[in-house]
Amino acid sequence: MAKKTQESDSGVDELTYSEALAELETILKSLESDSVDVDVLATKVQRAAALISLCRGKISAARLHVEQVVGEIDATS
């Protein structure tokens, strides 16, 4: 099972936020279509979870960066 997790996580770290979001939207559409093969369902869900984690991390990092920039602006005012 660890191999499937590694496969579903492969390449996630190299994606931009926009790319990860686009892939998440594609996965969501395929899951909503009811045509998802049960054999690949778990893999798609694992991939989606990895993409969500990546997006949350990027949002958190961006928020911290913005707070730092605003803090620097406030310090010089």
C-alpha cells in the first residue's frame, strides 16, 4: 500500500498552486461523474489529499510572507 501512496504523491511537490488546483478540479469532476472505476478510486482520493495538503502549505507560506512584508512596512512607517 505504501507504493500506491508514493505513486499518488509523486510529483506533487514540483507543482505550482495553480497546477495543483487544476488537477484537484479534474479529480473532483471525475469523482462527480460516477464513472470512476472502483479500482482507481482510492488512488484518486489519495492524490487529491496530497494536492490539498500542498495547496494548504502554499497558502500558509504565502500568508506568512505577506504578514512579514506588512510588518516590515509598518516598522518603517
